[in-house]
Amino acid sequence: MRTLVSAPSMVSAGEFALRCTGLQRYLGEGEGRVHVLKGVSFEARRGQVYAIVGPSGCGKSTLLYLLGLLDQPDGGAIEINGQPMSNSDDVARTAARGAHIGFVFQFHFLMLEFTALENVMMPMRKLGRLAPAAMEARARSLLEAVGLGAKTHRLGTQLSGGEQQRVAVARALANQPSIILADEPTGNLDVKNSALVFDLLTNLAKDNGQAVILVTHNPEIAQRCDVTRPMRDGLFV
Amino acid sequence: MSPNLRIAFRFLTAKKRAMLMSLSCTVLGVGLFIVTQATTSGFEEFFVNTLLGTDGAIRIEDRKQSTMQSMEAAGGSGAHILQREGVKYIEGVEEPQLIKDAVRNFANVRGVSAVLRGNVQVTSSFKSDDAQIFGIKLDEHRLVSELERKITTPGGLGKFLESTSSVLVGRVLADRLQLRVNDTISVNARGESRRYNVAGIYESGSRDIDKTRIYLDLGEARSLLRRPTGVTFVQISLHEPNRAREDAVHMEDVLGHSVRPWQEREKEWLSVFRALRVSSAITVTVFTLIASLAMFNTLAMIVLEKTKDIAILRSMGYERRDITQIFLWQAAIVLAIGALLGGLFGAVVTWGVSRVPLPINTLFKTQTFIVSWSAWHYVQAISTAVVMVMIASLVPARRAARLEPGDIVRGTAQ
């Protein structure tokens, strides 16, 4: 396991796909209000795979959702490819998610009424960078790459858990985002499928020079990442 | 197909039962709206058409005489006794030709006919009855009524044209007197009795008209009723009968006669029909309200079940307005199919209702239920459904758009 100590001053800003400083986040209200993130700073370079590890409730997932612009911080700054995003409005954050960020969630989160091919094409259809034929060709090649070339027209309900997660990986890569965020991507899979999904995610991301940040409880997965950042009580340790 | 429409379609087809329920309510709402409007306005239109076809759109009746007077109280006290401004009428139209010439200058006027009316007693070989003579010039009267079309006996108006001593008798009166074409009747007016040949029997559609009215040549009527000049009224038909009120006001100003449009002439019956229309509008609005509540329920259910999908879409770059659109598209799809099927359902039921036997022989005469076929009923039904269903759909659609993806994912991950 390698641990990369961030040294922003030594690295040009263009190498960082994502950077955050002093992130603060409170959850809950009134007496139940909890200070979940207590000034977290983090940087992710292109082509590197980062694991955020730590006990349940330490703020890993909350940090991931903030980095993915799914949630807004109570303090601190986030930059995506050099663009400050922490104070941007919902439309700008949504556009940045569509163009720069791919998500893989623990529970697959496929849209079950759609086929594997349609699930992968969905982010491309929204972004609209490619013509419909090119979208379909790219979706097919991504599904081929995750080993589901023969199941492109199967509905989400007709795929196993491992297959659904592989479709989710293909979908996260669909718009060629610079950042892949994965929340326990193997948490719901057996050992064989865990290794398969992790390898797919990291190999495809590295091939395309994408920064991969994953939250995991699995020490074996964490060990295979380029950088591991342990968290405790809302701070990196 | 836009991505949002594609997603909306799949969401909807995944909830087949709920969607079919919403669709059924929309079809029923639109269809029943159409049927109710068609049946309500059917009788009203029939009544109005019967009136226009017999009595015309406008009648010019009595000449006006201004009676405004003011008096100053004697003694120059400065006090004024003012008589209320009013109008007196002199019965009948004294100069029908002048009035007809003036009326023909109005652009909306289609035809003008002078009519002399008088009370008579009619005697057949069977019995006697009271009646009213309507003296007309047939060439003129053809343009202001549908008399020709309403002759039910063979030969039409031919025999009436051949001789001035022939009459047209209403069906009800003819039945009472047991008259047939070519029978002879004796008409008694002002102490003088004359014999006329029945040239034809008509059915105007209105029992009140058919039981009293006898048409006779105007010249012969003048002789019978001893009215060498003037007429009782001038009957006018219009290209656009609905503009009768405006034209009547204008004519009254110009001609100095009392001018009554059909809307004023029959305002009691028209107000009854208007009350029926309002009542049916309330009923059909309730149908549509039920359809919109069903749509609200379906969409609210889909929002609850699809929060995870909403989070996925938002994480992939779909904006809040995309989410709103996806849910409004679902409503629009149901509305489009519902409007189409509802329109068909309405048309089929309206046709079925029009075949229902319903003999009426009082205010007007019909053998079956009368319906009105108007595209406007379909436009109204669909527009009402669109407005109500879309308003009902906005609430769940906006709720879906307001969902924070972070909250959803965090909730699922926990």
C-alpha cells in the first residue's frame, strides 16, 4: 500500500482533477446536529486511484458526496479541474457532475426499467456531446470492456448483482469524466466479483487518465489503491 | 425522442396498473364532458334552430314614439316636474317597404319578409278552432324561414304558389280539424267568412306554432283582415344569427321601431337552457377533477418509488428542470392518450345517445334524443383536462425536482 502525501505546491494545478480545502459539514438539526467533517483537505491527481478508509460514521461517504457535488459544504472550497464549485448554483454543479464526474454507488443504482445499453447511454444522452449512433457505439464498447457485450439488451432486473455493478462502472465512464467517485463499489459483492469490479474500474480509469476516489471498508481493495487516506472523526489522520 | 420523454415513458409503463387507472379516469373525464355538452346543447340548438327557421333572427314590430316631456312649475319657483323619459309604441309597421329597403342595407341581413298577422276562426267539415293567419309573400318568406323544408305533404309549396286562395296549415291544427291536402276550410275574420283550399301541411318542430298558424298570401290576408296597408311585423334572417343583438340595437336606432332579436324574444327558455348548461358544466368539471386527482396520485406514487432513480439522474447531470419535465411528460403522455381515447369514447357514446328513442311533442317535436356535434365540445373537454391534470401533476413533479440527490444517496447507503 502506498500513501501519497499531498504536496500541492510541488504539483501544477492541471495535474489535479479535484481539490478541496477545509471542508466543513454538519448533518442533522437541533440537538441532533453533528459536525461530520471538520476541515478536510484533499487532492486527487489524474490517473491515480485513491481509497478513503475509516470506521462507519467517520465522514467518508459525506466527503465523497461533497466532492461529487451531490451535497453542499457548510465551509471550505472545492475545485473541479481548476474551477471553484463550492459556491456555485445547482445548475452549474449539475453541469459539472454530468461533464466531469462519474459515480459508482454501493447498491448499483441502475434504472431497472432500462436495458444495460440504455443505462450506459443515459448520461451521454443528457450531455449530448455525441451523435446517437456514436453514443450507442461507445456504450457497446464500454459494456464489452466490462465483459457484458452479450447482455447489452438485458434489463437491470435480468442481471446479477455483479453484472449490475459492472454496468454501473461502464455508465460512470460513459462521458469520459476526469473523476470517478465510488462509494463502497464492492461492498455488496462476493470476493470474485469485488476483484473483478475493482480491476475494471481502476484499469479503465488509469487507461483514460482519470482520478478514481473510492470509499471502502475492504482492506484488500484499499491496499491495491495508489493512495490510501484513513479518516477518523471527520478528519484525515 | 428526447431523453426526458424516453425516461418518462418507461417510468409510466413500469407502473401499468396506476397508469391505467389514471388513463381510465382521464378517458372518462374527457368522454363524459363531451357527452354531457353534446346532449345539453343538442336540445338548445334544436330549439334555437326551430325558432330561427320559423320566426327568423329578428323581428321589427312596432313604431316608436318618443314621449319625453318636461314641465316647469307655474310661478317660476325654479322647481321642475320631469316626466320620466319613456317610449310609446304604435302597433305594427306602417311603411313595410321603406323598412325592408332600409334593413337590406345591413351587411348581416340575409332576407326580409313583411308579415300580416290576424286572429281567425277556422272551420273544417269536422270542427272549428281558433287560429292565426300569417299573410306572407312566399318569395320573401322563403329567405327568412325554412317553411319550404318543413312541408310534410307531397307537392311541397307548389299548390300554394298556384293560387292565392290556398293555405298552409300546421300539423297539429290539421290533425285537430282532420284536414288533408286539397280539403277546404272556412276562415272567419271580422264577421266575414271565406273558403280556402289546403295546399300543404307543415311541421315547424314547435307544437305552439303548428297548432295555431296558417300561412296565406299577403294580398289575400290584407283583404281578409281588412288591412290594406301596413303589416304586423317584418321578419329578418341573418347570415350570422348570433350577432342578432348587436344588429337589433343598430336597427332600432336607425329605423325608429321596436326591434327584437331572437335572444330577447325567447329569453325565458334560453335562460332555462343556460341554467342546464351551467349545471352540466359543474358535473363534468367534477369528472375532470377526479381524473386530475388520479393523475396526482399516480405521479405522487411514482415520485415516492423513484427517489433512487431521481438521485441517479441528478448524479448523471440531469437538472431539476429535467426531473420536473420527466414527471410532466408522464402526465402529458396520459393526457394525450386519454384525450384521444376520451374523444373517441365521447363520440361513440354521443352517437349511441342520439339513437335513444325519446318522443317529445311539447316545446319542440322530436322522436329521439337530440345531440349536438361540435368540435368546440372536444376542445373544451380536452382543454379542461389538460389544465386540471397538468396543475395536479405540477405538485409531485416539483416535489421530485426538489429532492436533494445527496440526501437520497445518504439515506440509501445508511
